[in-house]
Amino acid sequence: MGHLLIFHEPVVAAPNPDLAILNAFVPTESPPGDPVTYRLTFNNNTAAPVNITSLNHTLPSSPGNLVFDAAATTNTCGSTVNITTGSAGGSTGSFAITGGTIPVGAPGCIIEIPVRGFSAGNHNDTIPAGALFTDAGENQDPTAATLQVDSSSPATLNKSFAPNTIPGDGRSIVTIRINNPNEYDLTGTTATPTLTDDLPSSPFQLRLFPAFGDAMKNL
């Protein structure tokens, strides 16, 4: 007696020209360290809502890491968005999206996550074709967006005495000016900025006048 063997080909998701994902930075230019919006727009031109299976993506690391905030600020897809924030000196940010629904339309739904860049230059982010998995297939086309992080010049200091000539036991006002040569505010770091200034001790030690001593020590 003969035997007939039947093999089933594995089910493979196919590219669907009616599904699209678009990435964008809003705005497209930013000072270093300032947050911008990383926007994912899901378009569905099929005849019915589409269920998202997964979308995993890692941000570019050149010319430097892009870093996510910890949570999405907009999520009209109803998806679960797991974010690895990354760090400026460590690894770049990434996300894993699962679940949710893309309604019919363009846009169908939107997910937004704050992101920051710290290295000057163009950060080119591409989500490839086939990255978005749904029950109706994959995205057929890639999508790309660029964030331009502005260059940054360090702050400068200027110190002056007025008057700059005094008799013994005389008094002068010292003025310290912090100058920002950039066209945007410098926001400092996550640590409290500090400024230390030691007054000269030669030929004699200069001392702070008591009325201003405590305020000066706190600079």
C-alpha cells in the first residue's frame, strides 16, 4: 500500500502595500540635550482595522547616541510600548511595540516618544521594510527621518574688580559674568552646576567682605 505525504509550507507574512509606517522628528533640529518628539505614524489603507503583532527598533548611534525618555507621551494605537532609554555615553535608545490596532485611514494611529541627542550632526534613523508585523502583513517600504543636533560652544567666564586699585583695607566689588556664545540656552547637566573661585593670596590674601561672604560661598 502506498502512502501519500502532505507537507504544509510555513506561513510567512507578506509585504502589504496598504500598510505603512512613517517615522519623524518634530522638530527636525535641536540644541544638544533638548527633547524633541519621535513620532511613529501607522497608515492603514486596507478595508478593515489591522492588529499589530510587533515592531522593534533601535535608534542610530552615529554621530552619537539618541536617548529616549522613559515613556510614550502619545499612544492612539493602544499598543504596549517597552522603551530602553539608553544613555549618551552608553547604548542608544530602542523600543519594542506589541499589540494594539491600526484603524482604517492615514493616519490610522500615532505613537510619540520624547528623544534627545547630545552629539552635533545629522542623526539618520531608518526603519526597514518588514519591521512592522501585523495580522495583515508587513510594511512594504522603509521609512527614514533625520534629526540635526546643533553644535555647541562652551560657556565662558569673565571676572573683573571695580575699582581695580584700592588702598589697604579698601573694598572692591568683584563681578563674575558667565557668557553663553550659543544661539540657545545652555541647560547644564543632571548634576547641580558649581563654580569655584579662589581669591589670590599674593602679595596679600584678599578676603570677602562679611556682608557678601555667605552669598559668594554658595556660587
